[in-house]
Amino acid sequence: MILNRRSLLLGGTTLAALGAMSHGFARTARDVIGGFTSPEAARGVTGGAHAPEYSIDAAGTLTRNPDQRVAYTMCEGCTTKCGVRVRIDNRSGDILRVTGNPYSPLSADPHIAYDKPVEDSYAGLSGHGETGLAGRSTACGRGNAALAKYRDPRRVLKPLKRAGGRGDGHWVEIEWEQLIEEVVEGGDLFGEGHVDGLRAIRDLETPIDPENPEFGPKANQLVVMPVFKNGRLMMAARFAKMAFGTRNLVGHRSYCGLSMRAGYAALLDNLKKQPHLKPDYRHAEYMLFVGTAPGNAGNPFKLQGTLMARARSENGARYVVVDPVLTNSVTQASGDRGRWQPIRPGTDGALVMGMIRWILESERYDRAFLERPSRAAAEAGGELSHSNATHLVIDSADAPEAGRFLRWGQLDPGADEALAGEPVCLDAATGTPMPTGAQSDPAILFHEDSVTLADGRTVEVATSLALLRREAERKTLDAYAEDCGIPAERIAELAREFTSYGKRAAADCHGGTMHAAGFYTAYGVVMLNALVGNLNAIGGTTAGGGSFKAVAKGPRYDLKSFPGKVKPRGVDAGRGGFAYERTSEYSRKVAAGENPYPARAPWHAFTQPMGAHWLASLLEGYPYKARALVTWSSNPVYGVAGLRETIDEKIRDPRNLPLMISIDAFINETSTYADYIVPDRIFYEAWGWTKPWGAVTVKDATARWPVVDCLTGTTPDGRHIDMETFFIDVAKRMGLPGFGEGAIPDAEGQLHPLHRAEDFWLRAGANVAFDGDPVPEADDAEMALTGVDRFADLMRATLKPEEWRRVGYLLNRGGRFEAHAAGYADGALRHRYGRTLQIWNETVASARNSMTGARFTGCPTWQGPRLADGTALDAEFPREEWPFRVVSTKSQLFSSSGPALKHLRKLRGTNAIGLNREDAAALGLETGDRVRLSSPGGTVEGAVLARAGVAPGTVAIEHGFGHRELGARTYRIGARVFEKGLSLAAGINSNDLGFQDPSASVPSVLADPVVGSIARQAIPARIERLLA
């Protein structure tokens, strides 16, 4: 062996590196060494790598590897729902690798032409002609690691029934027929007394409580809590709401990003559907991110990172990330084009209200945009959107219409019916009152005065923008600075920067606003976009390109209606979307001469159903108790701050919740309490259709289809057990509408059956294929290339002759995607949001706090984090006793299921308690020291990580660790014992520090007082050192 200085240095460096790895990375080191010393090393530079899925010669000819196939589908490693390409071993059926789908705009920018043959798409990703560099399509770390779920030894593959006390972790496997029999018909299922089955619960006529008829029928006592909109949700909705008739179906939004969605919804005038905006990353010149770290978290996670990096490196874009924690959104690579602005947790609203005050005082807003009161006026002025900045609001607190817009009919009782309901503005040239629908010229922006109504009353009025200015001026810039810890000069500088780029500046927020002042914070952040008029503008904000019709009244099938469809009625279990003032409880108090406030717990008049509050509410019986709960791939016990301690004792007692069913591929912190667990497919085995987040500017319908064989058990007739099969068979057993024979109408009115998942999802695919110009038909060769040919007979039997090959064409490409250039037209975004931007939202302004009776403010404001009754969080938990505020952060790798993925555990085995270096030094702490972190609701222990990238007074905890299930404890299925995995239990969960709101008499976790979004940020805490 010849030694030279280079080889000696390299060898010494390698040995030193391996020595450093020996303690914390021993397993990784063994894997590295094993890879070089195994027999596979004889293959030279490829080592233990798999054989290529195809090869391309110098002429560009592609030769397939017959032992492998590559399929395009959807990832569910997080909630972004990216298109991916999955590499599969044809012999073993294993997933070998996951990368990006070049057809998908969520994974490639620009994505390739949709009509490009699949074989050419493979070639375009190769090194031939270096096309793979230009056409690169990637999957993130989560997407690469999530394939481990497929063969995870802890997967639930057969139906389980609890064999001990609820939550004890003892299960037995049962047959499919027994499962369906017991959950539908009920009986003495556990030797604990009679349990009603779903048949007995479905009563659409008898009220839950005759003294509270607004609660609705007894059918509402079935509560269904599914996962997020992952492309399969509409099957659960079809069963629960449309067939069974329960009011209670809800996802995870209230404990994920509701504050952001509600803030956008208030601005965008759609509190029901809650759309959102994203920056036009490709063209924005300045971006402000508050409580979100693009490319580090948020959605679409991966695409944001790609576009941000390109924007700053190629277009010179600048951005600021406002966050208590420095993330990978701002690194040395971003130079001076990306800056981190630390802030005190929970005080983002003070910053943005300070900015709004400065912008209005300095007249740095877009006057030409804001003074246009209607779409017609905007079009006449060359604007791409419009707002209600000039609309007059009734500003008399004692008027019954306080907070609502002055209507034209209130001034002119003989007004034309079409104009009578229009808000009123004042013509800018003459000052004449005008109905906004008839005003095509500019209107006055700032006006406060009194008017006499047609009924003789005199009321105060003010324009929306005048009310926003008034609210911003409640505090001085110095006061805002004191609250958020950012100097007044810096607040002014941020406002000046944001207003220096015209419409090519954008502001965005997300999960960092999930604190007890979250709604108004988010409304304030997104209001910045309205002040510069950037909606629909290139470089501004976009609501996205939308999606092709799938589960809809589509061009081929109506998947939203069917004979016998039920319309649910009543109050939901979480008291969301229903005003307390409409309840019988309120009326009884008023009739008795009592002050009707406070309610026993918060009601939220204008938000969506509040899933985060459902478990505590239904166990307590306020507004009513549930008789059955079905969860599907959801895990609120892990994800809702403070919930586990709030419900643990009560949910274990079947008298509080007689029947609980979980549909899940794994046993998580919520399904561990279930009476039955129904196996489900993981995403590479499942059918479905999804639409993308707002940053995608083109139409997109991503397909998920079984690119690998499903591993779950089967029913007696050979169907794989999953969510769809469970709901279909329960519905058929109960004789519910919308399932079985004659369940799906086509466009000609003919009815088709729904006996299996494919009956539904393949017809959804037909809708996608025929929405607009139909897609071409796939040929046999291309379907063989992707593995879609495995379903050719099924598609041919389910769909019409002109449909099935077109659906095959979609599946071959992983969905349907508009061309990249279709996102822009005529110097603007092509897909535009058309509703009026709400500088003042009258729906918000006319609602009341159910604990105090006070009206909410109809525009952004700064009040600080508060309890439901309005008590300041800092007053209830003074900083002298609770000097720190806890925030949760996300990395690019970990989500709530991250530690269960073996590949990610090798990269990071645990999380830490992040502290500012100076805070740590003041406590005598160094990195690695063990501490106890306590809040009003719980205690966790962990190791300190002292760093400069944490704001003073902040405790930062990475989300995804601290599991108690998903293999983190020992459990038993029959005679088999699954031992606790120490690595699966590693770390801490910041949600264990959440707590109940002390101002509510019914157990309720801390939440935003306005919309009920869970407060998982800015949790009061203190730290004490543990002895070594």
C-alpha cells in the first residue's frame, strides 16, 4: 500500500470523523462501514445501490429494467401532497426509492408538458444531455423517508378489538363480519353492559334534547374526526354527513393552522370555505413572513423552498422572516437578501399593527387601489382586485346594526331592489352617497360623520379604512415596540421596505400565529397585502390556480349528490359556526332576567366546526354527549395542546363515550383509546384526488392510486380492508342512501353502484379527465410502463369505454396539470380571486364573545394573548412566575409521524429544549444540561440546546417528538407482544405543556378567543435545572 500525504490526511480525517460519530451516531457509522466492506462493494462506485430502473445510451434510447417499475402518484409525508415518482421492485413489491414527479408543479418548476410521453419523462430526468439538471424533480427528506410506513412491522393489518380496559393497549384480532356486526348492531360488546350500535344512533327525527332543539337530531351523536384533506376525505363526508346525517364531521384545521385560515378568510370574505393566499414567489421582490418559515415549514413546503431560493439568487428578491426562532429559511446562503427578525412569542400582532399605523400615517398605502369600491370601479381604474376600504360602516355602539355596513336601502326606502342591499360609499369628486354596486369611480377613503336614516334615526358612520386607522392608532409605535420587543425604528423600517416595491411585495403567515391572539394577528399580517393592492398581481399574492373537478357534480358523474341524500342540521359538538345568542341556554337566561354571559364555555359564531374542542366537549356533554366517535388517521390527543391531560381520565370510561372506532394504519395517541381499530391503507396503496395549496398558480388535480399492492387484510369477497370499505359495508348493512346499488348518478341521470372504493375514485378520475378538453387515451405500452395496467380490467369493468383509458392517462402522469405558462396572462395572474377584500369584516364585527358579551372588532387589532373571558394571559400567568414563553418549531424533516420513520431517526434521534444563550447563561445552563420545563398545564424534561438563534425569553421545541404511542410503549395483540421502542419515545412534545382555559367552567383548552384556534404557541413556562 502506498501512503502519500493526501491519502494519510484523508484517512486521518475519516478516522477522526468516525471517532466523533462513535457516541451519538454509532449505528450510522456501522451502516457506513458496512456499505464499504460488504460484498456489494465489489460493484465499484455504486456500492450497495440498487440497479438503475432504466438506462439510456448515447443515442438517447431508453432501456427499462424489467425488475423495476416507476409510477407517479402522491406523497403524504406531510400535508403538502406533492406529486412523486415511486420506484418499485417488481419481484418483491418493495418501494426502493421516492423522488419527484416532473409533471407535478409541486415537485418541478417548471413542470414538464402534460402531453409528454411517460417514457420521455423518464429520459428527461437522466444525465443524457444533462437534461436531468434542467428538469430536476425532487422529493424532500420526509418524502424519501415516508416509504418506511409501507412495511412497518407495527402496521395494523387486521381489525382489532380491545381486550382490556380502554387505553390499556391490549387487543385481539377479529374477523371483518364480526366488526361490521358489532359496530352496527351493538350489544354487550365488552362485558361492560349494552352499547348502542350505529343503527340505534341514527335517528334523524328525535331531538337530542327537546329543551335545546337547536342541537339537532340524535344522529348528531355520531362524531367523525377524519384526517386533513388528503384526497380521500370525501368518502368519509359522504358517509357521515350525506348518508348517516350527522352534523359532526371535522378535520384538524382548528389545531393546525386555523388562525391563519380564519385571518385570510376574514380578508377574503369567505369565512365558510376559508381560502388563503400565497406570494407569487417567482416574481415577488420583497416578502415578509410572520410565524412561517418558507422551505422549512408551511405549505406547499417543498415548492416554497425551491421558489424562494431561486427568487433570491436569480431575481434579487429580499425577504424577512419574523419568528422567535431562527430557522433554515435564513442562512448564510441567503446573504443580505434574507433576514431574521426575532420577536417575543405571541406578539406578532403588535408588530403588524405598528406597521399598519406607520403605513397609514405616512400615506404609503396604494390609494389608487383602495379608493375603488367595486369590481366595476377597479376594472375602470386598471386594478386587478378591489376592497371595501371606502364602504361606510355604522359606528354607533347602541345601534342594532352596529358594525355592519350602511345599506343603500337604509337611506332610500324606495331604492331599486337590486341596489337596496348594497353598501354605501361617497363619491370622491362630489361627496355624494352612492350604492357601491353602481359606483365605477373612486370613492372617499377616510370619512367619519353622522347620517340620518330613512326611519328617522341618526347614526355615526365611518369608512372601513378610517376604522382600521382608528384601531391602529389606539397605541403609539413605541407602545407596539415595547410589546413585541422590536424597536420602533425597526418597525418603521419594515413598513417602509414593504411599501417600497409596489404590488411586488407580499406578506404571509401560518402556524406561528396559533396562539391566544392568533386570529387578529393573522388578519393583520394579511391586511398588509390589501394596503398595497397586490392581490392577483404579478409578484403579489395568489389564491392559486384551483383544481379540476373530481368529487363534484362533474362532466361525467355527480359525486356530491345521490337519491336520498341527507342534509344535516343542528349545532356541532365543538360549538363552532353557531352564535351563542341563538341557543336556548342564552334565551332561558334572558327570560329569567339573568345576565346571559358568560356561556359555560366558548362558542364561535363564524368559524368552521371546531374539531380541537370536540373531544373535551363531547366527554363533558356541552353542548351534548356523543354516543359514538369515529376517528380516521387523525391524532388530536397528540396534536392539540393540553388535550391529553384534559380528557385522559374521562375518555377511558365508556360511560362518557360508549363506542369509539379508529380507522388507522397505526396505533397512535388517539386510536389507543379506541374500542375497535380498522386497518387502513397508507398513501402508496390508496385511491384519491387532491388539489394543491395556493402557491401553485395553475390548475392541478394530483392522483393517488395503489402503486404497490395493499397489505391490509381482505373481506370475504376479496376487497382490501380500509376506510372506504368500512364506510361502504357499514352503510350497506344499515341500508343508508348513497351506497350499494344505484348510488352514483352520471351526467345522463343513470345510476351506478358503490360497492368498493374504486367505484367512487375511478369515476372521480373520469370527471377530471373530461373537465374542459378531455385528455387523450393511454395506450397499453404506457400503462405497462407505470404499472397502471394492473388495474386495466378493473377500470374497463367500472368505467365507460370512452373513459377508462383517459383515466389511465391521468394515473400514468400522477394527475392532471395545466401547463406552466397557464398561470399568467395579460401581465397578471390568470386565475384571479374576485371577491371584495374586507378591510372591515361585518360578520366578525357583529359577533360577540360568548364569555363576555363584548362585540369583536371588525378589523385587525392588537390586544395580546388572552383567555376566553378577555383576561390577559400575562395577567393570569405573570412573567415574574412564568418568565418564558414556549413555541413549537418545525424542521424540514420531521412532522408528527417523523420519529416512526427509521430513516429520519438515523438523522435526528431526539429534540431539545432550545434557549437563548444569554438566558441559558443567566440560569447557569449549558448545552446538554438536563432541565425540567413546567407550564400551568404540564411538565416535561429534556436537554438544553443553547443557541443565538432563539429570541430572549423563548423556549423553542421542535415538533414531532415525545410520542407515547406509534410504538413508543409496549402493547399486545393476542399473544404477540410489541415491545416499546426507546427511539420511538425519544424527545418531548410541546403540546404536553398546553393547559385548560381557567375562565371556562367546562374543560376547554386554551384557544384564540375569536375563532377558537388552539394556542400551541406562547405558552407560559419556567425552567429548573435537574441534578446530574
